[in-house]
Amino acid sequence: MRLTSPLIPRPRAVAVFFFLTGVAAACSGTSNVPLGAFSPKGDDAGGGEIDAADATSTSGDGSSSNGTDASGGGNDATTDDAGSDAASDAPPSGHDAGFPTPIEHVIVIVKENHTFDNYFGSFPGAEGITQCPRSDGTTGPCPRAPDVTPRDLCHSSSCALADWNQGAMNGWPHDTVDAVDLPFSQYTEADIPSYWAYARTYTLADHFFAAHLGPTFPGQLMYVAGQAAWAMDNPSTFAWGCGSSGGANVNLLDTSTCTIKSGSSCFNIPALPDVLPPGVTWKFYGTRGSGGVILSAFGSISSIRNGPLWATNVVDESNFDADVAAGRLANVVWLVDESDANEHPGSGTSVCDGENWTVARLNALMQSPYWNNTAVFFTMDDFGGWYDHVAPPQTFGCKEYGLGFRLPLIIISPYARPGFVFKENAEQPAVLRFIEKTFGATKTLHDLDPVAGDIYLSDLTGAFDFTTPPRPPLVRPLRTCP
């Protein structure tokens, strides 16, 4: 039985995964207009780009001083071509006929709970902010974030909706119980030097948005399915998905009534493996949770969790380095640590330890024969309750629907544009669209289920330059953490 709400088409360049609580109340006073009838607001999917090496840092008043309007640029070179992909009869030589590249491996590294401003608010050339609001109504220099945060920040869909506050981006004081106004604090280059080094050397995207307003569960699903079956929050227990005893329930949005219902966290929805051409391999490297089960978004995809691929393609993350060394790297890889290196606030985890974990995995990759034909996307699953000053550019349907807050996205590849800040609007499913195009998928996830958002906004191809020789790797030292 299908667990998603009725399939409602979205207008092009509009994301439809703005998960929120209190939607029933939000719908009062708003006519229940079909989602497809709404026009996108503030669409700038073309985007403009600047070279970080030539740009100045953010100005003291918190605005970007690079002289580039993020909504301008008009660069349409990387807009989606899903129609031509879908019409193709077969993947030519493993690549989209209109998008031939040397990329043979794509690795998606997903960490936990940080916004763009929280990690890169002061990054030169990016649309960041260095003057932050305070809970007392004043504005001042953004506080420095601690390596280990003293507590978690509220990042449920209801808190995210309050933070967003109709696009005013001023609701965070509800969670400012600390003397330092923790939600507004930021990490500096000294705190995460390797992430900044990757961003300076390769490409940093500063308009990459979550495809939902909410926490980990929907965020993780976006990276494997391009949707979350309208899930809004984390399930009722940590026994998530199709293999959970008793079937943990999750809040789901009914888009036909703008109300909330409870349903199973096991979904009959397509996922990226369903559109990968024959011969294109994939593997998910996750962390073992209670009962020895790998924590993976695929655990909520019935066809994977209850099929033979679960045992062979969803493995412990400790296998990654060995697989790279032995020449066993799949074409499409998810590398998702959910242990002490996940960088999650308030769980005793260290951002420094998390960065070291990432550096160790990337060092293994960069020192292998795989480097010259690999693209890595490093990002987060959700905003984690941290402040970000850029309002999601699109909202529509059930009063508020569209994109969530900005997330960090570093694109690491020998073909990533060097020292480049990529400014096209993109959302989490864009990573899947890049993979579909790279391996010549003849259908998109959106073709299989119109709820999937893999065809909207940027496809991230503009962050690459495949006309130049591959650039060298950046092997980074591990740090001694506080």
C-alpha cells in the first residue's frame, strides 16, 4: 500500500518538501489550492558564480561584500535536461549522451545538523554573515561555536517553522537559553581548517538548501530517494524503517487536507538504485546501531530493506577504506557516519573529531587510483537548529511549502572548479540528479514518482569543469582535537 499522499505535480524549479508541524492551523485562512497552481517565488535557479580566490570576505554589517547578487547571473548553462535524458534509449558508454564526463564514481558524504552560516558564514566570497542577531534584540559579531556543544538545538519541524517565521528568519530566539546565544554561533577556519581548505581548493556551494524544514529522518531520505514520503519529523523511536519491530511511526503530511497523520516509517517509494542503468553499482556505508543493524535511509525503503540488496549493498562504514584499497569501490557510494564522528550538536561529539574522520576517508580516496575519476559531495542532512540568514527562496502550497534552510555543500573532485563559490539555487535531491546524469539514467526518480524532487533547480553540473586536466588531490593532516 502506498504511504505517500496523492501525487501532486510541482511547477518546474520549485521544491515541494517543506515539512512542518501545525500545518492544519496554517491552512486555516488559506484556501486549499492544488500545489501545482502556485508559482515559485524568488526563483533564481540560473544563479551567478564568483571565484572565491578573487572575492572579498563578508562585510562587517553581515551582508555579502562580493558585489554579486545571488539572485542574478542568469547562467542557464547547467539547467536540467530531464526530458532529453528520459527520451534516451540506452546509456551510452555509461554516461549521459549530452553529459560525457570522466566521472566513474560519486561519493555522497552526509554529516549531521549544521547550516551554511554555522560552518561558512565568514568564508570569503560566499553569501555569509558576520553580524548576528541576539536574543535581546541587538546585533553583534556572531559568537564562536564550541567544538563540543553543551546541548542539542531544537530542529523539529515545528521549531524550524518557528525559526523561518514566514521568511523573516527571526524566530531563533525561542531557543536562545545560553548566555552566548548558541544558535547564532559559528565555526571559524581555525575550528574546521580542513573543510575550509577543501572549500578554498575545490568548490563551495552557498545556495544549497535542505528540501524540507525538519530533522534527520526526512533529510537522510532526500539523499537516497529525492523525497521523504511526506515525513516531517523523526519517527517515534530510533527503531526506524521497515525492519523495526512494531513499526515505528512518523508524522506524515496529508497534502490533500493540510493535516498531519501518523503512519509507518517504512515506505513503498522508489530510490536511486531504481533508475541506475544496468552495470552501475552502488553501496551504502553506514554505522551499526542497536541490534547490529546498519543505520541507513535505505532501511525505510521497502524494496531495499526487505530485498536481497540490503545484505550485500548496505554495509558498515569501517569497510570503506579497505574497499578503496582493494579496488572494490562502487560507482555510487553513500558514506554516512552516525557515531561519534557525525558532528551532531549536543551528543558529546566533537566537530574536530568529525572533521578528522572525513579527512581520513578522503585521504584514502585521494591517494588511490580512484581520485582522477571521482566526485565527492560533502554535506549535511538537516539544519540542526542553527541560524542561517538566507530565507528559502520558494514557498507555496498548504500555506508554507518549498525549501528548507541552507546546508554546507563542498564539491571535491579533480574536476571541481578551483577556488569557486557556486551560487545556483540547489536542493538536496540535486545530488541525485547529478548522479542520474553522470551515469546516463534513462529515467529520473521524478519519472517514477512525481513527488521526487531530483529534476528541480540546479543539477550541480555547473560546479565542474571537465575540459581541463584533473587537478591534484589535497591530502590533509589529522589534527589533535581539544
